[in-house]
Amino acid sequence: MLQNTTPIDTNRTDSNWAVEYEVEPIRIRDLVAEALVVLEPGEPFVVTYEDLVKVAGHSCPTASGAYRIAQQGLDALYPDELPVRSDVEVLAPGSRDDATYGVMGRLISYVTGATQEDGFAGLAGGYGGRRDLLRFDAFESDSAAPTFRFRRTDTGETVEVTYHVSEVPDGGPALGNLQHIIEGTANEGDRKVFAEAWHSRVQAVLGDDNLFTVTWVSK
């Protein structure tokens, strides 16, 4: 677990973020990118949490939880090598229309490349295809916490990652300032207090492995 769970405030510029988070990037190979010489053979894409924030449009415990779910699942399946897009199937017990699973599924799809029927079918012969590798309502889960399964299509190995979102720090009364921010009635002090509470929650998710459980699923 990271020792410092407080995000670093910086000056917002065109090339900088208002908040910086401490979390390792996810490295993942893409066979199509390698074949089309976007990447050198064996060279991975490097996906940061900030990349995921751009996709989501915001940073929150759901977005950070999705990032860590993907990271934990891929690390477990590929302990000694880089994960490979098109070789990773993502399964969710909830529906695509579910407020949690729909959002998280989209973000995990960004990392893994796994998509539904409208996804990339691959180069000639299906090489590197990622279509139908993201499936909702795919299994039954006894947990009320967000849970995803990751399966290697080359080996059949499967892990299940559960995100104990109920254990994320609540942020306290400062989160009540959000309504004032939305209404435009918040002052700079209100914004600062809210930002510290909100982004500290996000950093807690990014830095605390105890919020996640990874279990192996029998083939």
C-alpha cells in the first residue's frame, strides 16, 4: 500500500493536471499495433490512470476501481509476461445497462481491448480480433460488490477480481460541497476542501490492494 494517500496538487495548464495520482501504469501488448508497425514487436502500450480519466471524463472511485480491477486481473493472469489484447476475455455478472457494470465495463474495455459484437474483428483471418471478448450477464456472482472475471483465451486460465467498494473511505462532510460547486455558489475554500476529500478517496482506491480480492476460477 502507498504510504502517502494524498494526491499532489499542481497548477492546471494545457499540459498538466490539477491532481496527480500515484499508481503504476498498465502495460499491455497489442498484436495488431505490432503488425502495423505502430509498436515494435513485444513493445507494449502504456496505459495510465489519467488515460482512463480522459475516457470517463472524470476521476472517481468507480473509474479508479475499474482501473485497479483491470490491473489486478492482468497482473494475476500474466505474472511473468506482458498481457496481450485479443487474448483476454472480460466477463461481468451484471448487465451492460447497469449503472456500475456498464461504466466499469467500458473502462476495462479501453484497457484490455475486449469488446462486444461491434468491436474490432481483426486483420485478415481474424488476427488480433477483439470482438465478443466482453460479455455481460456472463456468470452469477454471490457478491454485491463489483466483480469481473478475466480469462486468457490461449490457456483458459481465469481469475475473478472483486472490488470492495463499500470499504472505500467516505470522504466526510466536505463532499457536500459538490452541490454548491455545481450550482456555482462555492468559493475557492469550498472547492479546495472538496477536492482534497474527493481525490484522497480516489488515491485510496489506487493505492490500497486490500480493497480488492483476486481468486482463481476453475476451468
